Amino acid sequence: MALLLLNRRPVLDRVPAWLPGASLIVVTDRGAARYAPTGAFVRTQLVDDYTSPRVDGLIDTLCASGRIERVLTTAESDVVRAARARERYGLPGQRTASALAFRDKSLMRRLAARHGVAVPEAAVARDTGDLVDFARAHGLPVVVKPADGAGSVGVRVLRDPQQLRSCPLPADRTQLVERFVPGTVCHVDGLMSEGTVLHAVPSRYLHPNLDTATDGMPSISGMLAPGDPLAPRLTEATAAVVAALPPVPVPTAFHAEFFHTPDDTLVLCEIACRPGGCGIVEAHELATGVNLYAAQLRGQAGLPVPRPEPGRPRHGWAWFPPRAATLERLPEFCPLPYAHRFAAYGKTGVRHDGPRSSTDSIAELVFRLDDGQDVTERLREIEDWWSREVRWAA
């Protein structure tokens, strides 16, 4: 018997240590396969188009062989396909109803709202008439996004009637239109199981993800201090959302995002049942000792998951996206005394078209937060340093 690992993350080199002694069959995106250690897996199947229906057929074939005892995942795109395979072949783990609730933002918010969680007013948009009707009822601006999106890809803010009337809506993918919610965007990351939060770490972004994806603003986030009055509120709000959705029966990572509005209200943006992107996993491991990918895979494999280690310092991260310009200068290192790791992989002289998503970057930084320090102050220090050191030419 073997575990089937569906993977598109650069983690394969660490998987044998996370799952010692396990027999693993791996279906992986070709780009992530370069991290696969030689001889570590029973079989490694490389896939060029990872989101293709052919991958679903391959998963079905492998599960039908009778050799698979569990299906493990690391990424958003595998949540539903893995759940369907588990149901078809009677394998333990998350089921389709739960997977869909964590993927479909419309369903997710309806379920959360029934349990008293504040959510943005939203509706399914099938044509421009739906957009106009929604804006007439709730005002402008409005946000249009794919119901199953990730990384702020395909998200648009419509601010005037002309944009409403000219906004194209793809026919092959469900779109939501929702009220634009002003304020700070916060995120909470940790582990959950059976409708309960096992542990959670609240953080805040300096800029909303949408500003990163559309305007090239740096994606910078830091963990809130334990004494920050917002921290327990975010943890409680996350617990309410997790309890409202169909439970995941094994320990699983989550990434939740909330708007903290000017009137001090927390409004759910979304929650995902997988580790967060960008520098979240690395910062989380430095601050808690728990690697969310490792915990996710161990939980899905039916193994014990690690517990947070107290006394570690808070951390944060920054992903610096490309702009629609030519990169003229890029720092080679970060001299800030609290920098933990800095990597620059952009190439000077190269013309960029801007970010493709909120996770697109040309450099990244993971940094430490001092005890009691205001997180916003440090996030702004990092943005100021980056603005001084990078240079773009139109």
C-alpha cells in the first residue's frame, strides 16, 4: 500500500523527512519535480499541465489500482479533486462537501453568515446586468472575482458606471460581485481539525493583496504581538468560520483573511484549507516550530502533527512584485538588522508587464519582529528600504 501525494510546491526534498518510512507515489507539476530526491518515492509522475482534467484521470487510475490508502495534497488546486477521489474509493480524509465549502467563496460566505460571521454583501454575476443591479443596490465601488479564485488572479475593482457596463464576464467560470470593503487586510494561519482550530497565528498585511496584484505594491506582512487587542479577535473570528463550514476530519492547515474596517469590524474575506502562500510557511515555522506543509501532510497521512513551541520570536515576510517597467537596479542583500533571509532573483535590464498575481515577485525577505514592537512600523520600514534600493525605468 502507498500514499498518493498530489504536489505542485517546491517541498519534495523535505517530504521523506516529514513522512519517514512512507511508500509514496507522487503526481507533481514538472516545475516542482526538480526538488524530488532521487529514489525517495515509489513512483514520480511528472505533469506539464497540472490543472488539466487528464490529471484527474491519472488520480482515478492510481486509486482504482487498490494500492492507495490515502491521498495527500499541498495546494489549492488539489483540494476538490482529492476529496472526490477519496469519496469514490472510500479513502479517509476530507470529503467533497467540505472541500467545496473552502473553495467556493459564495458557499463559504453563506455558511459563515448563518453562524453570525460578518461577510461582504455579494451575489453571483452572470452578465453586466447583474453587475449594474448589484451596484444600484449596494453602491460603488464593487469587486468582481472568480468564485474559486486564488492569489487575487482575475479580481477587478469597478469604480464607475462605465466600468460596470464594459466589464467582461467569462462564461466558463462562476463570478462573484461583492461590496468593496475598505480597511486593513489581516490573515490568520494555523491548523484545524474536526471543525476546531488547533492553533492560530494572526498577522496583518501592509497593503491589500489586490493592490499587490493590480498596482505592484509590495506584499508585506507581520505577525501581531500577543498584546495586540486585534489578535484574539482574529483568532475568535477564525474559530467561528472553521466551526461554520463542513469539518475537515484530519489535521489540516488553513489560511484565513479578514478585512478590519475603519469602524473596527472584522469581515471575512475568505478561508482556505491549505497553507498560505508567499512567505507564510517559512515565517510560521520560525515563529512556532511548525511547518504547515509538514503538518498538513502528516495529518492527511494519519500521523501525529507537531505542536507549537512557545517562546519563539514573531516573524514576517515581504514579497516584492515586478512593475510594468524595466528593472534597472535590484539590491543583492538586505542590511536591515532584523532580516532573516533575503533572496533576489529578478534580472536587471529585463522588461516586466507587472505582477500576474499577488504572489508574483522578483525578491523576497523574511524578517524578525522584536518583542512589543508595533508591526505596522516595521512593515513600513521594510517598504521604505525597498523603495530606496530598487529602481525601475518606464
